[in-house]
Amino acid sequence: MLIGITVLLVFQLIGEVTAYFLNGFVPGPVIGMAMAAVALTLTGGVKILRPAHQQTIDTSKVVLANLGILFVPAGVGIIQHLDLIRDSGLELLAIVVLSTVITLTVTVWVFILVKRLSGGYAND
């Protein structure tokens, strides 16, 4: 498991360094995760790397199985600020609903625009 954690952390480090040089355009963990996925896909058949490959896969499964524990701090924060939620709950709900509707609307508009620009709608 130590090898698997090391491999995952090395890819996260590489992702963070890459994100730094890209001025934060894409988050480092996302870059590292993509690089790890590509590397694990490509090294699956390499005999000398097979033990590290399998340990990384096994470690990833354990991390994903326990991912819920990462949400505990957020839950504690919500409980600690129940008075704020009680006082501003309606405003928070309105903001969440409004931002969701705006995001969905903009997404649809962008999709339609891209489809039209790429010739996806022949009848328009």
C-alpha cells in the first residue's frame, strides 16, 4: 500500500507543478489524476511495473471506498454555523437555485451555439 500511496502522491505533485506553470488554468489534482490514469492504463501490461501497478490500483480502491470521510469537516462546519443557516437559509437556498438555473441555461446556450457553429443543425 505504501507504493500505491507514493505513486498517487507523486502524480499529484507532478500535477501541482504543472498547474503552477499553467497559472492555475486546471487544478493540479485534476492534472495529476489524468496523468495517473494514463500511466496506469499504459503500464498495465509492462511486466516489471505490474506489482506497483496493482498496488496503486488497490490503494485507489481503498481511498475511494473511504472517500466519504473527507466530507466530515464540511458537515461539522454546517453544524457549527446552524445559526447562520437559520438566519440566512432562505437567501442561501435562493442563491443555490438561481445559480443552478443560470448554469443550466448558459450550458444549453453554449451547446446550441457550438452545435450550430459545427454544422450540427442542418435545418436551422
